Amino acid sequence: MASLLMQNCYQVIETAVVPDEQPEIQAALIRLSGVARLVVSTGGTGLSARDVTPEATRAICDRIVEGLSDVMRFEGVKKTPFAVLSRAVCGTRGTSLIVNVPGIAAVITFIAAIVYGAIAYAHPQLQSAEPAATAYERSKLGQRFQRGPPWSAGCSAS
């Protein structure tokens, strides 16, 4: 996941492997959302008893972003019929967006390409008290001189 994000001009601050225990996942999400504007977790979104990432995410988020999770499942079905079984959750904590994605590499790549636009639109909203459209338009002005997402320091990836 980290290499995919870097290929798409995201600065990866840290990667971490966390046990499938809700308190540990919650602690990692809280810590990472304090230093990163986008926190992506992979795996732990299925139906097994140890898949508790959605519960951990719900417990620490200020707001749940149902539409992002819904579109990931909807589009994921184009890759595998089992995408409908994903319990992935997306939400915000402070000025950070937290996104759970399934742990299947082919699905991660496919879903990531779909959600980049939504993530780019969400970022200025989380950083600003302005109405959503105004904040997004301001961020687009800055992007005329840089590539990548609005919070990227620029990107030389092609």
C-alpha cells in the first residue's frame, strides 16, 4: 500500500503492523491521525472474529464517511464478488481522513484509483472552515504549480 501511495504522489510518513486487537488498532489510528492527514489501514475488514478494524475505526472517528466506504464496496465488486462482504469504514478524526481498505492487493490497487479524487476533495474541507466547494477551489489554485494531492509537497512521479 505504501508504494502505491508514493507512486501517486503521497508522502508516506510511517507504516506500522498492528496485531488484530481492537485496543492496539485504535491506539495506532489515534497516533497516526495525529501526524498524518490520510491514514490508510489494510486488512481486518472481513467477517472473521479477529477482523476488528472497522470497530476500532468507528470507536475513534469524529465522523463516519459512509459514501466512501459504499463506493469502495460498489466498485470492488467489479474485481471480486466478495467485495460486498467488506465491512471497511472510512471516517475523520480531527483534520485527518482514515480509510480502511481490504487486505487483497488487486482490490487495493483498484479501489485506490477510484477514491483518489474523493480524498483530494475531502482534504481541503478537513483543513478549512470554509464551505466545501470554496475550500476545494482554493486547493485547486495551488495545484496549478504542483502535481499530486493537495497536501503533497509536489511529486516527480510520472
